[in-house]
Amino acid sequence: SRILAAPPARRATLASPEAAGGEAPTLVEDTSARYMLPWSTQVQVLLAREWAIRKAALWDWQQLYLHGGIGVLAGLMWFQLGYNERFIFPRFTAVFAIYIQWVFFPFMDSLFFFPMNQVTLKKELGVGAYRLSAWYVAKTTASLLPFTMWPVLHVTILFWMSGLVLDGGAFVVTLCLVWLSILLFQSVSLTLSCGVPGHRIMTAALLLLTGFFLFLGIFIPLEDTPIPWIGYVNPLLYAVQAGSAIVFLWGPPHECNDGVTEATAFPEVCANRPGAVVSNEDALERLGVWAPPGVSVAVMIAFTVFFRVLAFRLLKGRMTEGAQGGPLAALMAKLRPGAAGAPASEAEGKAAAAPATSSEQA
């Protein structure tokens, strides 16, 4: 805090109630001349602090057993998938198995991001230690550190044990898509953490996760549900679509069932045609994979940016308690229990103004 904070003459100051027309004190500052160090340096210092705190806990034998064990169990479940027609759907579900783990863990890891840091953050902002945006970038980036290594273990085991596609390039691209999914679902979780009251976060999270997992078109085609459009606003849909396209398009086609001794789902291609194959494009169409990989990745990036920015706006609103945080914060303050009216006493009024005082330094 001492390194980042400006000298007293350059700190933000509080206007008196008289100057503010008898209202609660408000923050008056010149943000261009407020800090001794630029924003990028603040982020670097905060990242260094987070690294010092977290580095000892990065390697954890329990995490090794957990993610390695899940990879082995899933690899045994989908062990060495072949390229016969009957392996088309199992190969698709194996792709789903890769991503489902890296939705759940980063999502749950960031769920209590704001409640756990609220007290410390208010204290440090109260002395002008740094900008809120610098803290947000550093803190959320540092929390991704464990997710740089454990996906490598899990994806490597499951990818090669299952024989998803025997292509090193496809493996690298799949791993990159998993990292993008981690960033995406951490962003969704941050939005919940900053926008939902603490006692309701877990309920909202479980409902949201259930919706993510169900509305993918894997269990029931989306067009057969009463609200088929909901799948198209599901971020997980695009992760699975991109991952499936990579696995199928980078692999060989699947040999047909003959339609006589073994039923075929592709009679127009396979019936009475010995040696025929199901093209990868036909397989993806039957599985409901309609988005090109590039489009799916672009949508995932757009979702990531949207939720990350929204989470920061909600965080800023929480720190100002709706007083100076704009319409989002004001709406959140109205929805929060006990925030419907004005403070009943002068003491309560001062208490309500305190968060706005410190947080405006963001």
C-alpha cells in the first residue's frame, strides 16, 4: 500500500457536508495526478504480492491425485475409441467430458471472490493504495495460476487414453480451448460473485451450472425443448461445438455399419454399400454441431470480455453501495435487502456513506 499510494498532497479529499449542499460527503479527486506509480506498475506490484502469497500452494498432491484420477477414470470410460460408426456419439460425449471439468472447477473457485476480499479491499482503497481496476486485473489473473498446469495433466491423460484423435496439433488446440473455457467460466463466476448477495450465491450458481450442462443438445436436441433459444446463449455450447469440430475434422472418417447385420444412422450413405464411410461433416451435422470452430471461438471470446467487464462494473457498484456507482450499482442497492430507504439516523447515514468514500478512489 505504501509503495502504490500517492503522497498526502495528491490523495483524494472529502468535501464537507456544507460544500456538498448538506448531503453525505463525496469524493473529490484529480485522477490524473493521484498516484505516484502508473496503472501498469500497480498491476505489476499487486501481481508480485499475489505470487508471493500463492506460489507455495501451487503444487498440491491432492490436486494431482484429483485431476490425474479423474483423467484416468474418464480415459478408462472412453478407452481407445475406434473409427466405426458406433463410436461417433461416444467420441462426442468424450469431448463433453473434457470441458465439463474445466467449467466446474474454475467456476466454483471464483464464486466467493468478492465476499472473501471485501474487507481488505475496502481498507486498502481507503488509504488510496491503488486503483480498483489494477487490483481486479491482478487478483483475477493470479487466481488463474493453478489452472495453467492441472488442465495439462487431465487433458493429456483423457485425450490420449480415449484416442479422441491421434494428432498432436489437435491436442494442442484442444488444450488452448480448455484454457479459454477456464477464462470464460471464471468470468461468469466473477459476475455472480460481484452481483449476487453472498447468501444467495450458491443457489444461483447451482441453477446456472445445471442450465449450462442441460441445454447443450447432447441429451435432448435443443429444437425439441420448449425454449430452444436458451441453448444459443449458453457459453458451454460453443466450447463443446468448437472442441467437437476440432476432434472430428482433424480425424479420419468413421466406417459405416452395413445396415443389415448392424443398424446404421446414415442409411443414405451406408445402406448396402460395403466399405462406405461417414464423412466428418455428416457426423457433425447429425450430432447437432453447426458452428464453425472460428465462430465458436469468437463467441467464447465475446462472452469472456462481456462477463469480465460486467463483473468489474458490478464490483465497482458494490464498493460504492449504489451512491456514486451509476445505474448498475443503484439498481443493485435497491435489490439488496434493507436498502430500500434512506438511513434512519445520522449515524446510519455516516455508515452508509463510508463505502462510497473509499471506493470512489477506484
